[in-house]
Amino acid sequence: MIAVARLLIGTSGWVYPPWRGTFYPRGLVQRRELEHLAAQLGSVEINGSFYSLQTPERYRQWAAQTPPDFAFAVKGSRFITHMKRLRDVTVPLANFLASGVLALGGKLGPLLWQLPANFPFEPDVLAEFFALLPRTTGEAAELAARHDERLRGRALTETDADRPLRHALEPRHPGFATPEAVALLREHGIALVAADTAGTWPQLEDVTADFAYVRLHGAEELYTSGYTAEALDRWASLVLAWHRGESPTTPHTTAPPLPPSPPRDVHVYFDNDIKAHAPFDARALMQRCGVAK
């Protein structure tokens, strides 16, 4: 069976008090918020995994609260990206993978690695990290088995099936806006995140993998402002081009485009959550892209 390229649009996280009474109906209990979101959107980023190791039971609960076609992107541990800065991270990566990520089963989407703004383009460090990343859930289970004593008694080191595992990188240093950085990500098949950050960090739109990953943090004010109809039209046009397998040249690309490819998966997540714009902007983009839910 040939896999159909998917266009998955959602939000970065789902537990936000300002959404209650706006996106979430008044009186909806918190434990049912993910269920409510998953009925309207196609995907969500798990961002609690960035701050601390979760548990297999928590991942199982999240998977159980969502429909069969739902997908989770999982944000990688900041201990790996911000504290260890990608160096000497075999055991921390094993701990992260053993914490329950594989319990998502077929709903597991890409792993997102967000770098701090003071992390420059360091090709040797990045290449070593990229080589360590598992590319299947089977490889992830093998690496998870190398966890340390902190995960003893609560580790998940098995997968129900061997599936491809993808990775996306969100750099925030201007040193990544170069053909050399794009070439390194293409060499390792890592998606370069197209992040709109209200001008706070570089916006990078080169296609570097067999899928695309977009994070929309706010057009005018970081994490706060919503997206106008014109802005959503622009993002819809770009997302659909990537979905068709194109690699359009934009003011935010730095390397020659890739040749046309078969249709590719595209993941889009709105992170302008402070004033509850994210879920509504996600729905509006879904409509523009013809994604039914």
C-alpha cells in the first residue's frame, strides 16, 4: 500500500487557561480538553516533554484520547538541546526515548529539536547528533534500552511495530541561514523548521527533508498576536506547495531548491496561544488548505 502524504495542522500544546470558555466550552473538564481539540484538529505538539521526562502511562492516555488518524509531534528534551547543547547525549537521548514516546504507537509523528538562540551553526556537533538519532521506532527502542537508573522501573523500551521516525530542527541563530546549514540538514534528512517568530529569530523556509515542519509563533507579537486573512493565505499557499512536493524559492530561502518530489507530509503548529488565537488560526488554515475534520 502506498502511503498518502498528509497535511496535519494543529497547535503547540493544548493546556492553556485562556482557551477555557473560548475554544474549550465552559464547564469542560481539563481531562477532556485534548479530546475536544483532537475532534477539530489533526495534530498537536506535546511540549511538556521539553521541560521534563513524561511517563509511558501519560503517553498511553494521550493516545487513547484521540482518534485513529490523529498525530502527535513530540518536542525533544531541553536537557539535550539547551543544557547539554547536543554534546555527549547518548544516555539523555535514551532516557527521553524510554520515557514513553513509543507508547504513542502509530500516532507518533516527528520529534522536534528546538535549539536555543545562542546556539550557532556548528556542523561537527550537529552532524554527530544527527547520526545518533534513530530513524525507525525499532532503532528508538534499541537506544531506549540504554537508559540510566533514573528510568528504572518506568521505562518503555519496546515498540508495537517498526515504523519510520522523523526529526525536525528549529534553530534560532542567524548562522543557520546559510546554504551550508541547509546542505547539512539535507544530507541527514532533518527537516528545517519554518518558524514565524514576529521577527525575533530568523525565518527559514528551505526544504531539507521528505516532509516539512512549520511553527507559527505569532506574526506581529510573539506568542500573542493572531494571523490576518492575508497572512493565512500566504501560509496556505506555501504549505500546499510543500505538500505537492515543490520547494519554492522565497525571501526566506538561502539554498537552491530541491527538484520536484512526490507529495510530502507537512506538519503545521500554531504557538500563538496567549490570547487563544492558536486553535482558531489552525482551523482557518485547515479550511484554506482543504483539510477536512
